[in-house]
Amino acid sequence: MFSPEGPTLRELAAQALSSVEHGYDLLAPKFDHTPFRTPDEVLEPVAQALARLGPFPDGLDLCCGTGAGTEVLARVCRNSVTGVDFSAGMLAVARERVRPAGPRVSWVRGDVRALPFAAAFDLVVSFGAFGHFLPRELPGLFAQVRSVLRPGGRFAFVVPAPPRPTTPAYWTLLGFDAVMRVRNAVWRPPFVMYYRAFRFGYVVRELERAGFVVGLHALPELGRRADGSPRARLVVARGGVTPPPAP
């Protein structure tokens, strides 16, 4: 799973027993050498799909980490791209690593559940971060995203097809989530990372409640399942709809 430049078992254990923020501070110098970093095989088809929808003036990379998604934004945005993350360590690596020749790039340390921006973006993306949010936090997160988008702006992220119960991947993810729940029940501070908590149907409903119109784009470059359905889709949620009043 890890390259020789990646973290040692001891370093991973130290991260797992830390808070999410401190854990990523510890992991940051070696993060790009782990499977937690979104691979280029996923980033490239997303960049191509967004290029067909753009170009966009200004973009925001939500939970940017070391900046892999920010580089995608730099390919499809003309004026500026911003990466926001609450890990100072990840942002430090991103500042050193990401130096695109196109739009200006800014890095902001902040909690995406309380974004420190006005409605200043035309495209918001996020890669691999949603497992760090409990389902009850998603409505607030989506409301924050909508608040920083200009009218008609888009929120884009990849949703993989869930593994079938007959596959090893299904049981691996189930086991990982079970271990994390036990860890968080007996150890503080909690480390929120649940691979199976981001359910597609619930996500779409909450996006629509937040005022988004949700569209799906197949990513055929990532392959298809045995039934012909794509292994991953790009969700492109467009803002500009007034959310219904709370019940």
C-alpha cells in the first residue's frame, strides 16, 4: 500500500491516536506517498470533465490537503484558486509543492464547517475528504459551500460506486469503519474517518435541500462494473436555487 518514502507503521499509529487535525499535521510530509492521496488516475478524468464545463473564473479546493485538487482547479480556472484546510502541516507542504503557472494561488487555514469567505467562487471541489464528516454535519457543510458560491456556481466531487457485499473491498471498508468506531469509543481525541458514512442517496437529498440542482457525469476512464454501470461518477451540484424553509 505504501511506497518506501511513505510513513512507517509507528508514524501511522501516532497519527491514528491523534486528533484529525494533529494527525494530518504529522502525516503531511509523507502524505503524497500514501494511498490516502487522491491518485492522478482519478484527478485526470475529473480535470477533463470540469474543463468541458468551464472555464471558471475563481475556484476553491475544500479540504485541500497537499494541493492535488488545487492543481486540478488551476487547469480549469482563469483568475484564482484557493485551497482551504485546517491542517497547518498539509498547507505548508502544499505551499512548497504547488506552483502553477496560470491563476494566482492562495492558501487559507480554516474549518470548512465555517468558511471564512463571501460568495466569491464559481467552482468548489473536494477530493477524498467527506469521510471526515459525520452524516449529521453534511447539511451544514453543504450550506457553507453554497454560501461561498456565486449564483450558478458549481460544487463538484467524485462518488465511487459502493462495493458489492460479495467483494473483498466491501468487507475491508466495513472492517475499517468498525475499527474506527471502537477506537473512538475508547480513545480521545476522536479521529473521524468513516468510509461508509457518505451515502449517495442521503448526500443528494441534502444537496437539494441546501438549494443545489444535482447532476451526474460518468467517468468512463475509471472503468465499469460487471453490469455496465460506471465505477465512479462526478457529482456536479449547481447553486442558485432558494432552499425550502426548514420544517
